[in-house]
Amino acid sequence: MDIKEIQSLIKFVAKSGASEVKLEMEDIKITIRTGGESVPETTIVQQIPMAQAPVAPAAQVPVAEVASSQTEQPAAADDDSKYITIKSPIIGTFYRKPSPDKPVFVEVGSTINQGDVLCVIEAMKLFNDIESEVSGKIVKVLVDDSSPVEFDQPLFLVDPS
């Protein structure tokens, strides 16, 4: 649809007395609203085919919460600096157990070795074992079971000593 066709459509809608007309085709959406005697309002949205699937935006934390957490816990940040953070290598759903009827892979306080399975992340119906790249002791589990995780999201804190 070119600009002349759109202009003639606007004139036609204005003369017809319709208050609103919506036209949707494969690659374009047009909405024309007329407000009585005034000039008609036209909204044109052209959709461009996407080459790949959209990625979900990362969770956003309100600024007020970020500021309060920084002022309340400066000592906790210093304590966490001596630990190694194990991060998610993929986007998916985090599971602490191999199946619902089995025990969790690791608990807080568990001693782990390099290559031990820490959790499973499901991505596109595939269950991926996440193995430890370090040896040490699990200090904290940072993600709830059965919750979505992003790429590079911290999962565990490990004390390497």
C-alpha cells in the first residue's frame, strides 16, 4: 500500500462519517479515527518480519530497591566477595532435583568437587545438567526451585577454601 492509497482511504473515511476504521493486512495495520468536524487522526503501524524469536527482557529492579539494598548491606557484599559465584550458562527453568521424587543435587553446606552436578536447567524440553567448575562448599542457593533463569544469572555461592 503506497501513500496515495492511504490518503484516498483517509478522504473516503472522512466523507463517509465513520468515527473509526481499522485495516489490517499481512505487513501493515492502519487505524483512522475521525473526531467529528476536525481533521482525521491516522495511525500507521508497519510490521517487519523478525529474523529470530524475541528474547525476554531481564527482570528489572526498581531504583528505590537497588538503593536501599546497597545502603543496608555493605558488609554482606564484602562477605560475598570471597565466594565464587556459579552462574547459569543458558536460559531456562532451574530445577534443584533430577525429578520430583528424588532428593536435591546439593544443599547449603554440601561439599562439591569439580564436575559434580549441581542442578538441571530445562531449555526447550531438554534437561541440561549443570556441573561445577570448582571444588568447595555450597554457601548459598540463589534461585528458587522451578523458577526461570536468565543467561549468566547467579545460581550458587561456593566457598572454595
